[in-house]
Amino acid sequence: MRKCFGAAIAVDDVSLAVRAGEFVALLGASGCGKTTLLRIAAGFTAPDSGRVVLDGRDATALPPGARGMGFVFQSYALFPTKTAAQNIGFPLRVAGRGQRELTARVAEVAELCGIAGLLDRYPHELSGGQQQRVALARAVAPAPRLLLLDEPLAALDARIRQRLRDEIRGLTDRLGMTALYVTHDQEEALAIADRIVVMRDGRIEQQGAPEEVYLRPASRFVAEFVGQATLLEAEAAGGVPRAEGIAWPAEPGVPDGHCLLVVRPADLAADPAGPLRGEVESARFLGGALRVVLRLPSGTRLVADLPARMPRPAPGSTFALRPSAAPARLPR
């Protein structure tokens, strides 16, 4: 699949298959091509080359309404002069469903989306989270073969965003629905996706289960983009990598030679006798963990997520860490 806008390449030689019942997150920074890919799947944008195949049939030339897909926009895109019930029922009315069937289906999906008591309200009478639930209910009402979501939670505050992301995943599971979800939020993608597709400059950089992408990044870009990481220059000998003057834990089969260690915050533990000793830059309470940033004498900054109940070290104080898990490695 390829798509250009003038001289700019938005999607460059991308091939992506989504299995029935799978929840796939397209993850990447702004301008990486993820929304363009979603719009090509929906039929809003035509590819310059390549095909869109649905259930084994070429759908590249089909208009959006004939593809059997539901689309949830970041901006909600609700009709301001229609009630929530009328917004939800709109695609059913366009499809020619009878009034009795339409009313029953609207009530069913409204209950599933937690807005059964809001059906008589207009969009301006609803909160942002409630409007997005209406938009979601409208998208799933026709029972689409594929649900497409374009950063649907980006306009909401953090607490509502977290609750709604879990509700979206729960809804797709209950309905047995296939979903393709665009986001730039790594935590969101890690929390709800069966598979994450990391995009960069119009191409797929890596795809896999969330734990695979996070714990075994395929490139420096993925290691630094998905989650917090410190990259350490290391030299492996006898299957043991050494960096910052110490030996690091390693999984079997480490080849000798130069490599990069991808040290995640969970790969480190507090230890008064630990070999990684330096000055505390900051120590912030995150609720579930205490995040300590330690600057080593070499200038390297290590980020460690430590038990939340441990005493918080003061900035400027000396603190020590030790490796507690084998970090991922990238060849050089």
C-alpha cells in the first residue's frame, strides 16, 4: 500500500492484515501515516497503489458506506440538531431498517455503552465522555465487520480517557468485534491492544504483542518511542554484557560483541550496596511506583521505578541501584 500527497509520502509500502476478532493499535507520532492508513481502510482516501481486501474480496473501489465498517472520530462528529438516540440510529435509518428494529437496536447499544439514560439529550447537553460514548454507539449499531477508531480519546482528560479505553476494549470483546485503533499514546496502546503496529515515516517499524514490542524492541526508534528507556553502550564477552563498568544480567545466547542495552525502569532495583551509584536528579511519586532519576558519574541518566512505599530520596543525595532483570539488547 502506498499513498502520497504531492511530494510527501504518507504511507510507504505498508502491508497489514487484521485477523477477525483482533484489536490492533496503530501507534506513532503525528505525521507517521497511521491516520492515512485508517482512512484508506475506511474508503475516505484512495491509495495510489495497493489494495484493500475484506473477507478475501477486493474492496478498494467500494465507497465507505458499502464496506460495512464503523468509524469513530476524534471530534465525535455528532449531528448537533439530533438527539443521542437519533445520532445512534442514523446509520440504521440510512440502511433502511424498520422503526421497531431501529428502536430496539438503539436501546441495546446505548445500554452497552452506558448511555441508556441519555438518549433524549442533544450533544450540547452531554459531556465530552458522554458524546464519545454516543459516537461509539453509533459506530457499532450496524454491527460493522471492522471498527475503525481515529484517536477517539485524545480530546478527553486523563481519568475519563483511561476509563473509556477500557470500556471500548470491553465492548469489542463482548460483541466479538474486530478493531483498528489509531493512537499516539503508548500507554493506551499497551493497555488495550492485542497487537501494536509501530509506524514511522509511513512505514511499519515493528509489530507484535504489547509485551513483545515493549520488552523486545526491534530498533532504537521503537525502544525510545514505546515507553521509558535508557540505552547503554555495552560490550558482550562470554555471553555477559558489560556497561557502565558492571556486568548485566542476560538471557542465554547473547552473542559477543558490541550492543545497546535497553534498560527499562522496571529493570532496576534500589540497593544500598548496588554498583550503580550516583546523584538523585528527581524522585516523583506516581501512585503505583516511585520514579527515581539517577545521574551516574559518567553522565548517564538511569530511570528506575521503585516500590511506592519506600522513603523518597532527596534530590542531590547519593543513591544506589542494581540491575534486577535482563534488559533487552539491540545489535550495533
